[in-house]
Amino acid sequence: MKEVFEKAILTYGQTAQEDVAIEEMSELIKAICKMRRAGVNEKPAAMDAIVDEIADVSIMMEQLCMMYECFDAVENRRQYKVRRLANRLKEAPACSK
């Protein structure tokens, strides 16, 4: 996969790939909004759209990490934020859906 992502960055350029990342994140937001409004019969298609958009966003996030050379920094920050969330959850009351 790394080779494909590197080729995409070299072929289309960093600015274009940043724009694609922004577009894909926007499409994920839109898919989540549609899922929240979906009726029972619309849920399967809405879920398929969410899966597609999460895949697209994850591909673009990897390319962003490559372009900014920040894999380790992102992973360290991610671990910090997960620990912080775990600590907050210890103190938080459960909410109902």
C-alpha cells in the first residue's frame, strides 16, 4: 500500500492530495448525517456509505502522515489521547442513547 500512496502523492501532488483528504472527511461527515436521518429501510445503504467513507478517510490519513512525515508523532499523540479518554471514562457517568 505504501508504494501506491507514494505514487499518488508524486503523481497528483501534495496540495491535490490535501484537497482530496478534506473532501473525503467532508463526505464522511455527510454519510454520518445521512445515517442519523435514515429510516429503517435506508439503514443498510447508509451503513455501506459510512464504511466506504471511513476507508477513504483512512487512506487519506495515511497519505497525510506520509506527506508530513509524522507517523510517530501522530501515534504518540493518539496513545496520549486514548489514555486521557480512559481516565475521563473512569469518572464519567454512563449516558443513555
